[in-house]
Amino acid sequence: MNNQQISKISQQLADHEKRICRLEGVADENPSNNLEIKTNETQKVSPKSKGDNLLPPVQKLIQDGYLKEWRSDVEVCQNLSMKLLTKKKPLRSSVANVLRAMVKKGILTRNKIQRDKREILVYKQT
């Protein structure tokens, strides 16, 4: 290899290294490259989107009279997915959190009942 080929390859490697440093946000030893990295770091990254808000679908169930009888969180979750009120099947824990919040607001009441040798929490509209 001659000197021109070696310098060309080393320049390509240096360019790749700069690009990798910019992508990873790591400071490079060359101060001129650090300015480029800092400008990239000032850009805001959008936060991860959370799941669907389950409050409106559960309120729709209450309006339809579904919770006039005692229902467990599992039954509410199944009904939400059956009626396609959410984009995807909601998690049981997410539905339970919404139901607990509604109990705190006084919209629902909560009670423990015995079912299949174990106690479960059920919710009912007040």
C-alpha cells in the first residue's frame, strides 16, 4: 500500500469514528467535534408514550350500567376488550388502578367476596 491509500483509509476511519461519537453522544478528543456533539444534545427527545388512558372507557361502562352489579377487575378488563373500547387489550393492573381511583372519588364502591376459596375485590356503581 502506498501513502495515499493509507491516508484515505485513515480519513474514512476518522469520519466513521466522528459519526459514531455523534450518535452515541460521547465527547471526542478533538474540541471542534465537541461543539457539534453539544448542539445535538440540546435537542429535546420526546418522552415515551404511555398506554391508553383507561378512564374514558371505564366511564363509558358505568354509563351503560355495566357496573350496577358487583364486577371484578378481570370482568371489567374482559368487557373492555369485548366491546373494543380500547385499542388493545388492557392490562388488569391498569384497569384496577382506574377502578381504585374511582373508588376514591366516590363513583364506585369496593367490597371483598369469597370466590373459589379465595377473596377477590369487586366493584359496584354507587
